[in-house]
Amino acid sequence: MKRLPVLFVVLFTVLFSYTVIAQEMGALRQAGSMNVPEKVQTPLGPPLAAGTYTIGTGGYFPTIDSAFNKLSIDGIAGEVILELVDYLYTAPVASSFTLNGPISGTGSTSRVTIKPVNNVASKIEGNGEAVFIFNNVSYLTIDGISLTGQTTLTIHALDNNQFGWNDCIDINKNSDHNIIQNINFISDDIDDNTIDIFLSATSGSTESPDSNIIQNNFIKKGAVGIIVSAYNAAPNTRVTGNIIRGNQVGSETDSLIGWGIQTEKSMSTIIEDNIVQNLTLNNSYDEYLCRGISSYWGDGDVIRNNVVHSIKSSGGYQGVGILLCGGLVSSHYGNDNLIYNNMVYDIQSTSSATNSSVAGIQMWYQNNPKIYYNTIYLSGNGSNQQGSASLYISHTCTNIEAKNNILVNTRDESPYFASAIYDYSSSNLTSDYNDFYVDSFEYSYLGYSDGFLYKTLPEWQAIGKDLHSITEMPHFAAPELHINSSLLTNIESHATPITGITSDFDGNLRNATTPDIGADEFNGTVIPVELISFTAIAYGKEAILNWSTATELNNNSFEVQRKAAESEFATIGIVKGQGTTTNQKEYSYTDKDLVDGKYFYRLKQIDYDGSYEYSNVIEVDVRLLDKFNLEQNYPNPFNPSTKISWQSPVSSWQTLKVYDVIGNEVATLVDEEMEAGYHTIDFNASELPSGVYFYKIAAGNFVKTKKMILLR
């Protein structure tokens, strides 16, 4: 182990505290500070009757303002749908479309829905503080129907220097049970405090937006993607029970977002299944941090099943994938927050400032945070003076649990440290069943604690940490951080069960007694022999064999041998070897046209001199068609095509359909009479946006659904 210089530690503490003070005192935008008109109480007429009404040219309501005026003053008398018929709606100059509630008559069975009419791609734009402002509005749905295609909705905030920000949607005060979904968001103001979707409690008040859902939106441009905040509300008021799900924050091809998703003084917020990507710190909202997902002063927030990647802090000091943070006083600490099943990679900072750092998951001022089953991979190089760490515990945290995580850091931060785990104290952390890996650079260390740097896992374990953990560079499967299940790995079955977490990043069930480390429960079938791996899987009437070698010496060939239950081994094929090599080599052989039954395979490795050696025997069961089954698509995640396979024991009428995260049908792949057998179909999603999708098979009484991820 190596002692850090005292000056380093002192300097970090002083400057880090300054950063937190700056954030708490000045960086957060004043919530609920907009100047909005009060609700007019004089009725115009009877409530708007249940039904569908159009807004726009030739519509029932000529303008959005006229529709909002009717809702605000007279309310509704049943379920109301407002359809947008024009291609462009423009808010009054330097103003907003403002709806002041509460809207009388709304409830769980009588919502107001705003959506584009079929086959119209509507755009709503404005250059005020926000395109839309909703105050005390509940049970409202704004649904763009689809992110691509003929029926879409785009909300576009134009840049106007008259204001300190140009948001797309602001939802304020007691605005509850609203749904914002399937919308494209663009704010041209990326240099100020602009937020594309902003849910905000009233400053100094107990009014807060609760139980809202923000899902399946594409946020292409703006300073900040999504913020849900009660930062300036009354002391005991929090935004509660909001869900941020299935959104894509940041484009696949450019970097026009500075922050991703942030909650402030929230309770029981769920942030799940989002893709946050290609963020570059380019705004004044927080000059210190470029963050993917963040919970500030949270209480029981859950951050799970997200992909966060390509986060680049170029103007700021720190690049962070997922952040738990709190304020300087104990009443502003985060409490009982949970982070699990996330994949975080390509987090960068090009800063060389005194306070600069890179972190996969970072935390400060937290009580009882739980970090489980995450996969973090830091790579690249820099000169960040506070170093880099896959798990970075910065300041004043208690009762941390970090289990079943893959924490990889191959960065070169010379002459500053690059570690898998950094903890300012040794007494606040329970850490075990993790996989750590760092590179062999001079300043690469497995861990930091209490001013000491630890080079190896045994050194780290000597202070009582991670007694069941391992150190191994995972075999990641592109494009994300899934694990290549065909290769031998100690990551498999090396985790410990966590109560309440029964599925992985993809929704696959985890092993109840010996789960895998990391976000991916990959259920590998590798059989250790003198090779790295040797596997066999059944695919219809075929058995696909894969094996790998770490090195080869005078390797002429492999004979592939097979036997059935009552027969002897016989050679069925020969695969040429690579002679002598120190590089890892991959081999494959497909045994075709098999009948139902159990088969056993082995390899006979033959040298040039004729000497040979057998591998261990592996088996594969070519399945009987005795039941319906829907298999996981492959590959998953995919771009843009994947295969979906299922088996049917009988002939029947069968349907196979694909849905988005809110249940909209996006494709019908099969709708016909199918013969008994094993079926495979290709699904091409080139016309669909990145996100989470579900595919469902229905055949008679058999219905099953599985999740897949399209990631471009």
C-alpha cells in the first residue's frame, strides 16, 4: 500500500467543500420563481363534456390558449381528448402556453389528453421562459404517440436572451398524476439554466408535483434533460413518487446536452430503463460537474436498469456517470437511496483543475446508500488531480453497501491515481462479492481508503474489505457491458443474493442462490478444460459448439467428437488449429440435422507430432417439442436487427407482436397459422428509436412477453 501526501488530502477536502457549497448556494435554479398569471375564477359556461376536440385551423378550439382557457375556468365533465391538427403552433412572443389549474372534474377516470391527430407531425414552439407552463394541473397526459413516423409531437424552445432559461415544459405546484410521453424535446438554449422537462415545487411552499410519469421521450438538445425538484420548497416538502422511465437523453450522433437526469429533494423517485448518452458540459447550470443521472438530497430514490455512457466534462471539473449527493448539513443528506443493474462506461474529463476527477458512480453526504449489481467500465486517460474511480465515495457517507458490482478502471491518470474503488474512510463501507480490475500503470491502484492506496486485492482484503471479491477483466460483449457467456469467467455465479432484486438489466431472472456479478445475469455454460472455454448450445435441430484457447503450441487441429446416449464417441468434423500463438483464438463448429435427444461432445486436440489430448465432455439436449416456449432475442441489445425464436408443440394460430414501453404496438411479426416446431424470425427495428421494447407471443392459451433493448 502507498500513503497519499497529506497536502493532497487537505487540498482535496478544501476544494471539494467549496464545490458543494457552490452547488448548494448558487448553482441550483430557483424553483417556482416564474411570473405566471393567477387563475381566473369567472365561469365562461358549462364544463367541457366528455369527448374528442380539435385544436387549430378549423378546429373546435382555434388556439391552444383558447382550449386552456376553457379547461382552467370551466373544467371538464368526463374524459377529454384534445387533438392537434396543425403542423405548427407558436406561443405568443416572449410568452408561454400556460394552463392554470386545478381543472375541475379531472380524476383517475377523467383525464385530459393532448395529442397529435393521426398522420400529423405537430411541432409546438415558443421563445418565453417555457413553451408550456402547467400550474396545479393534475391528471393531464401529453402524448406524442410516436417518436418517429407520421404521427409525432415535437416541443421546441427557441433561444431568447431576454430570459435566463428557455424550457420546453414546466410543471409546477400541486401538479400530480400527469404523464409526459413519446415526445421529442429540443431547447436551443444550451448555454444557460434551461431544462427540457422541469417538475418543480413552489418556492417556500408545501405545494409539489407528485406521482407523475415521464416516459419514452427523446431529449435531443438543451442544457439539462430532466429535473424533478423540491429544492426551494418548505423544509419538509419533497417531490414524491415520480417515475422517469425509458427516456433517451442525448443524441446518438452529437453532444447537445450538458446534464442528463436530476432529482432534487425527492422521495421514492424511480429512474429506470433510460439511456443517457453523449453529454458534454457546455452550460452554466453547474460549472463543476457533467453528470448522467443524479439524486440530490434524495430519500429512497431508486436508480436502476439505466445505460449511461459517453459523459464528457470538457469545461467543468468532474465527469460522473451516476451521482448521489447531498448538502453540507445533516438535514440535507441523502437517505436510503438504491442504485442497481446499471451499465456505465466512457466517462471522461479533460480538465486538469485541482478539483477534477472521473467517476462511474460517485456519492457524498449519504446515509445508507446501497450499490448492487452495477457494471462500471472507465477507460481512456487524463490528468485529473483528484484521480478516477469506478466507485468514488467522496465525503461524509454512512453505512454504505457495495455488493455484486463489476468495477473496472483502465484509465491512465498519471501522475494521479486511477482506482476501482475510492473511499475516504474505511469504517463506512461494507463491500464484498465484487469484481475489481485496474490496469498496470504506475499510478493504477485497486483501492483507496483512509489516505492509503492499495495495489492488489490481497492488500485491500487485509483491511477487512471484499473477502469474497475477485479481480478479473471481464469479457465484455459490445455494444454495451454484457458478458460474453461463451468464455470462462469467475464472474459467473460469484455474487450473493440481494433481497428484492430478482432480475438483471435485461429483465432475466437471477439465480436465486449464486447469481452473477454485474448488471448482466448471463447464465454462462462454459466447461473448463485445458482450453479457456468449451460450450455447446442447442439451436433448433443444431448443436453449436464454441471454444477458445489462450495460447497454442504446435497445434495442428481439433477433432470434434460426438456420441449419443448408447453409442461411442466418433469424429464428426475437423477444425484446423493455429500452430503456435500467444494470442487468444476462437473456434466454432455446428453439428446439423440432429434428432431429438441428448448428445455428448469432446475435442481431441492433435499436435503436429501426432500427440493428442482430450477435452472434458460437455452435453447438450436437443429439446423435445413438448411445450410452448419463447426465447430471449439474440443479440440483445441489438442494432438494428435481432432474432426472436419460439417453439410450439402443436399447430395453431399464432401472433408475435412488438410493443414500446407504454404498450403501443409498433410491429406485428407473425399473425398466421403456424406448424408445430421451432421457429425463428428476424426483427428489423431500423425505423424505431433507441429504447426498451417488449415482444409477446400468443398461441391459444399460451401468452408470454420478454423485454429487449434497441441501442444505436
